[in-house]
Amino acid sequence: MTLLLKNITKRFGQFTAVNDLTLEVPENEMFGFLGANGAGKTTTFRMVLGLIDQTEGTITWNGKGINYSTTPEIGYLPEERGLYPKMKVMDQIVYLARLRGMKKQEIVKELDIWLERFNVPEYKHKKIEELSKGNQQKIQFIAAVIHKPKLLILDEPFSGLDPVNVELLKEAVIEMKENGTTIVFSSHRMEHVEELCENLCIMHHGTPVVHGELKTIKRSFGKKNISIHADFDLSSLQEVEGVLKWKKSTEGVRLQVESESIAEKVFQHVVSLGFVRKFELEEPSLHDIFIEKVGSSYE
Ligand SMILES: Nc1ncnc2c1ncn2[C@@H]1O[C@H](COP(=O)(O)OP(=O)(O)OP(=O)(O)O)[C@@H](O)[C@H]1O
């Protein structure tokens, strides 16, 4: 049940939105798809779902082509949320889940479980337009997953949700993954991807610039961060060769250094200055990697 994208290119007239993208998302995987605004994420999702055609390349799920409307085992949370404002929550979900091949009785049973889980059972008979934006998003998420898809595509699933609801949604996707669903999601929030994904791809102007296992990507980035807590002036660390970034924190400083050997030099320098309450060498964050690869064009 692998999702395979092979040399995918999408052109809109003269403009290339996706350029020679090759990806493999193994079964039972949560895959992070990142990129600045306009990088080509939604366009790629639409091609994966067969909603638009690629200009070049092939996309297969389990060895076969995908067509969202005729492949019920796929779930999709689109970026532009598509609920009918005047429809009641239950009617909306019943309508959408029937298109995914479910029977009404089963839909209502599952809907009750989801509404309870998302702390909104009272919304079942309310009109969509009466719900807040975040709650509408939870309903749209339910519509994407109620039929227990085998492949789930989530375009910015966490945007617009408060921290409590982000956690509820995260728990739900983790559980689905554990139950065998392959999930691909896009996000601008690096910490979500860091927490949820083993593998990821960062797109930049339609081209994949980073692709692979999160652990390996971090290790091969080379640069490291150091967190130091001390009660004396640490500004002289800026002068140590190989220190790339220096930033004050509440209890000391945070540095980015070129390599682990530079970290040793920093350590020797700092202990010569006085007592250090904390000195910790950290892997770079995905945020650091993203900023370096995608640069100032990221908003
Ligand atoms: N139908 C279309 N016709 C012409 N250009 C398009 C079309 N759809 C998308 N594009 C262009 O393709 C590029 C990629 O858009 P896409 O929506 O895939 O980006 P994205 O990575 O999802 O961005 P965001 O993070 O803002 O949602 C953009 O420059 C966009 O303007």
C-alpha cells in the first residue's frame, strides 16, 4: 500500500508549479509535506487525488492510479474547507460519507463517537454557519476520516485550531496511523511535523530541497544548537570562530555553531569564564533547517 510519485511535474501554462518530484510514502506512515506559501503542496495533493492531471510523471497507490471520486478508501481534508453553511452538521456528514461508500446508520453511529471525542456533541443538529471556524474545521476533519480511509491526505489540518483542539486532532491522527492508515499532511508548523513524522519533504518553488528521514536530515545538517544557562555575561561567545548565531534567552544564550568540534571550543571558552548551570548540545530544529533551505521567502 505504498504511495508512489515518480518524476511529477505540473505546469500551468508557462509556469511550473511542481518540478520533477519523486516521493515514496510507505504504508502506515505519517509523512510531512512542507514548503513556503506557493511551494506546490496543494497542487501535489490535487494530483495525488486525481483532481487535476500532472503534466509529466506517474502517481500510484498500491500499484494503481488514483481517482478520489471512485476510490472510497481515500480521505481528503482540502485546504479550502468545503462545507455547506446552511446544512446541519449531521446532514452534511451523512451526505459526504455516503459519497465515500458508507451507510446512513453506520455514519450516524460513527459521527456520535467523533462528536463526543471532539467535545462538540451538541452541534449535531446545528447549521454549519452557526459553528466557529475551528469547530467547522473539526467537522470537516470528521468528514475526511469517518469512513476509516487507508490513505489520508490532510492539507493544513491544524491551521486555525486552538492548542487544545490541535492536541485532539493529533491524537486522532496518531491513532489512525497506528490502525494502519497512511497519512500525508502539509503544515507550516514545524513542531507538528517534528512531533508526528518520521519522513518528510520540503518543497521550494515546486522542487523538493530536503527529502528523507527526519533523524538523518537533522544529523546530516551538520550545524548544531547549544543552550547555555549562566549568570554572567556571555556576549564574548559571539567572537568564537564557528559560532554562526547568538541569541539571548531568559537564562543565558542560545547559539548555532558550525559543528560539534566548535561546540567543544565554546565549552572550553565558557567554563573559563565561570560556573555554568547548563550546557546542552542540541540537534538543529526542523525550523532551523527550513529557514536555511527555503530562506527569506518563507513567511
Ligand atoms: N489552477 C492554477 N493555475 C495557475 N497557477 C496555479 C494554479 N493552481 C496553483 N497555481 C500556482 O502554483 C503554485 C503552487 O500553488 P499551491 O497552492 O500548490 O502552493 P502551496 O504550497 O499549497 O501553498 P500554500 O502554503 O500557500 O497553501 C502557486 O504559485 C500558485 O499560484
